[in-house]
Amino acid sequence: MGGSKVLALVAIAVVVYLGEVEGQPEAKFKCTTENATCRSLIGYSNPNGTTLGDIRSLFNVKHLLEILGANNLPSNTTKTHKVGPNEVVRVPFPCKCTNNTGLSNALPLYKIKKGDTLYDIATTTFAGFLKYPQIQVANNLPDANNITAGGTLYIPLPCSCDALDGTAVLHYAHRVASGSSVDSIAQEFGTTSQILLDLNGITDPKSLEAGQILDVPLRACSSSVKNTSFDSPLLVANASYVYTANECVKCNCDSSNNYILQCEPSHLKPTNWSVCPSAECSSNVFIGNTTSIDACNRTTCAYTGYNSRNITAELVTQDTCAVPPSGSGGSTGSGASRITFQGLLSNNLFILIHLVLALVYVL
Ligand SMILES: *[C@@H]1O[C@H](CO)[C@@H](O)[C@H](O)[C@H]1NC(C)=O
Ligand SMILES: *[C@@H]1O[C@H](CO)[C@@H](O)[C@H](O)[C@H]1NC(C)=O
Ligand SMILES: *[C@@H]1O[C@H](CO)[C@@H](O)[C@H](O)[C@H]1NC(C)=O
Ligand SMILES: *[C@@H]1O[C@H](CO)[C@@H](O)[C@H](O)[C@H]1NC(C)=O
Ligand SMILES: *[C@@H]1O[C@H](CO)[C@@H](O)[C@H](O)[C@H]1NC(C)=O
Ligand SMILES: *[C@@H]1O[C@H](CO)[C@@H](O)[C@H](O)[C@H]1NC(C)=O
Ligand SMILES: *[C@@H]1O[C@H](CO)[C@@H](O)[C@H](O)[C@H]1NC(C)=O
Ligand SMILES: *[C@@H]1O[C@H](CO)[C@@H](O)[C@H](O)[C@H]1NC(C)=O
Ligand SMILES: *[C@@H]1O[C@H](CO)[C@@H](O)[C@H](O)[C@H]1NC(C)=O
Ligand SMILES: *[C@@H]1O[C@H](CO)[C@@H](O)[C@H](O)[C@H]1NC(C)=O
Ligand SMILES: *[C@@H]1O[C@H](CO)[C@@H](O)[C@H](O)[C@H]1NC(C)=O
């Protein structure tokens, strides 16, 4: 194959690639463990302003407490709490990995109103977190222009369950605001520009556009929850809390505890039990009870999970001084360019097809 032919191929690839970027392809977050499920977050905002209750309905979030916890709002905040125009609220939703891509797991379901178009639903109602053809594909609609008021649509939101360099993170779908940069976004969310570029397959930080959807990994606390627990993996992002085990247990994640999840009895009325089963390590040692060993180490009765009948706990030693693994604040090392290249290939099947066509033509 001659040099000019190679050049021609490269030129075709570049042209095709630029075309894709300009059209802002649909957000596809890499999610590698087939069938893995987890919690993810989306940074929703509404230009008209809204309420927490309306956000909860739109995204089919079961309990308002889930939204309150994700935003570290006091647990007595009500659903009428106002959300200002363009104020960003973190909305938790279940994620599932299929075919190397993460999508919201069977939720949200949107009831079509009179006059709705798929384009409006994707762009306005769900704030551009997806493109309208994704709704068409996900719902097997033969004709995007023929939807019936009263019908129900599954809205596939981008998400991921992948750990980052072996450290637990929550993937947060962030809509880029005009005037922000990869650096400013990295700083805002406690990560690095390099991680954002690699995770999102971005080669040129200057190509970032307002409205683009970025996969932002938020540091999650390490927890003692076993993989057999109903709520495994219990991912709780920094500076947030969740109620789990049918709301019998409250778990907090914050940097002052060295990013180790701290759980305690919630004293709420359980959602699926008549009373909360006793959550203790031994008699009179309850989840959250802690004894210090020395300046750094302490023994805690840690929450380890729940099933349909009970809540389990174990005494664990926690080192609150140990420097934790790099996580979302660390460096990505030499894996970076490989990830970027793979991302390019898998996210741009279009290029691949054109390259193959071009090759066939040249040969
Ligand atoms: C994923 O789930 C589907 C449907 O439940 C199943 O057919 C498939 O075998 C699962 N794949 C893996 C790798 O577990
Ligand atoms: C919510 O709880 C806080 C204490 O956590 C209390 O100061 C505040 O008055 C409560 N607000 C309402 C509306 O009950
Ligand atoms: C996964 O990809 C395969 C091959 O590309 C396709 O046949 C299958 O329908 C996809 N599965 C889902 C759930 O999208
Ligand atoms: C904001 O209000 C305008 C005018 O009423 C409406 O067309 C639009 O759909 C609203 N946007 C959202 C996200 O609700
Ligand atoms: C629209 O879809 C319905 C079924 O969902 C079908 O009965 C109807 O013929 C379609 N209309 C057009 C114009 O294709
Ligand atoms: C965790 O949250 C605290 C308080 O909001 C913040 O100071 C800290 O930088 C955050 N850490 C990370 C890794 O995001
Ligand atoms: C669950 O954790 C145990 C060790 O605690 C491990 O041996 C097992 O492979 C894990 N199972 C899954 C499905 O990850
Ligand atoms: C142990 O935990 C229980 C339940 O949260 C709490 O009421 C009690 O005060 C704790 N005891 C000690 C010694 O911290
Ligand atoms: C905490 O425990 C670790 C080992 O578990 C030990 O290496 C470390 O020195 C202890 N910290 C202090 C301050 O004693
Ligand atoms: C609620 O309880 C029933 C029966 O005990 C159980 O099968 C179900 O999985 C529970 N649901 C949750 C979310 O824990
Ligand atoms: C919790 O329930 C499981 C069965 O569902 C049982 O095997 C186990 O002994 C129970 N643990 C406690 C601490 O009650």
C-alpha cells in the first residue's frame, strides 16, 4: 500500500471523526462488567425552575430521601422545596451495564403528553442528556414521528458502574455549562483533567462544547458491605448520605472520615418491615458504635448488608490516617492512551465502517 493511499485513509478518518464531534454524538458511558448494576447520578437542571417533588416524579425516584441524600440536603426537606432556574440537582437512578455501555435500568418511564415530540422529550424534558433517536431505539418505535399521547416511554440515561483504577466511584452525568473547561470541571468535582479526558475519550480539551454530556467520576467511600447484600455495591459519593436496608440504616460519606462509609441506625419507620431488625455486632454494640484504639485506628461496628429478613454488622478496624488509593484524585498512569484509543473505536463505529470501506476501495 503506497504512502498516498495511507494518507488518503488518514484524511478520511479525520474528516469522518470531525463530523462526529461537530454533531455531538449521543453520550455513551463505558460500562465494562456485563449485567453489573449500581447507583448512578445525573446533574439535572431546569431553566424554568422546579421543585424536588417534580424532579422526583420525572425520574421516578422512589423516595424523596434518595434525592435529599444525594444532595446532602437535611432529611426533613419537603417535596415542595424550590429548585431555582438552572440550579443543578443530583438525581440518583439505577444503572445497568449492557454491551459495554451503561444505561438507566428500566427507568425513568415517561408518560407522553399531547403535543410532545421525541426531540422535545430528549432535549427539553430530559435536558439533553440523551438524543431522541436513543428513545426511538430503546422503545422499538418504528416511526419517531408517530408517538401517542398517554403512551409510556423508557428514557435511557447514560451511566456506568465501572470502578476507576480499582477505586469505587459514582458516575455522574454532567452537562457542560457554557464558559466551563475540562480543568474547571475537574476541579469542581474533585478529579483531574486527565481522568476526565481518558474516561470520555476526549483528545482535545478545547473541543469541549456547552451542552456536551460528560462522565464525571465522583469519589465514593469504601464500605464493608458484602457482595451478597441486597444493596451491593453500596456506592455513596463524597459529601452525601443514603438510607438503606429498607431505610433502617443511614450511611454517610465525607472526607473527615477518610472516605470510609459511616453507618448508623436511622430511627426511621422501615419501608418493607414492620420494625427494623436489631442492627448490632453483639449485645449493646450497635451499628456505628466506635472505640478508638489509638490516634488513627478505631474499631467500629460496621454495617455489612441486609437481606429480606435481617441486617448484618461486623466489628472492623478502620485506619483513619491511611492514605487511601489514588481514586478519582489520582493519576491514571500508562493505561490512558489505550483507553482513549479503545474509546475512539467503540464509540465511533461509523469511522470503523468507513475505514473498512476505504480499505476495500484502495486494495
Ligand atoms: C446478562 O443477562 C442476560 C439476561 O438476563 C443473560 O442472558 C446473559 O447471559 C447475562 N450475561 C452475563 C455475562 O452474565
Ligand atoms: C429540620 O431539622 C433541623 C435540624 O436538623 C431543624 O433545625 C429544622 O427546624 C427542621 N426543619 C423543619 C421544617 O422541620
Ligand atoms: C448487544 O450487542 C449485540 C451485537 O452488537 C446485539 O445483537 C444485541 O442486541 C445487543 N444487546 C442489547 C441489549 O442491546
Ligand atoms: C420552560 O417553559 C417553557 C415555556 O412555558 C416551556 O416551553 C418549556 O418546555 C419549559 N421547559 C421545561 C424543561 O420544562
Ligand atoms: C401510528 O402508530 C399507530 C400504532 O402505534 C398506528 O396504528 C398508526 O397507523 C400510525 N400512524 C401513522 C401515520 O403511521
Ligand atoms: C469531598 O467533599 C468535601 C466537602 O464538600 C470537599 O472539601 C472535598 O474536596 C471532597 N473530596 C473529593 C475527593 O471530592
Ligand atoms: C463476593 O465476595 C467474595 C469474597 O468476599 C468473593 O469470593 C466472590 O467471588 C464475590 N462474588 C462476586 C459475584 O463478586
Ligand atoms: C451505640 O449506638 C446506639 C445506636 O446508634 C446509640 O444509641 C448509642 O449511644 C451508641 N453507644 C455508644 C457508646 O456510642
Ligand atoms: C494503625 O494500625 C496500623 C496497622 O493496622 C498501624 O500500621 C498504624 O501504625 C496504626 N496507627 C497508629 C497511629 O498507631
Ligand atoms: C421486601 O420484603 C419482601 C419480603 O420480605 C422481599 O421479598 C423483598 O425483596 C423486599 N424488598 C426490598 C427492596 O428489600
Ligand atoms: C440473617 O438471615 C439469614 C437467612 O436469611 C440467616 O442465615 C442468618 O443467620 C441471619 N443472621 C442474623 C444475624 O440473624
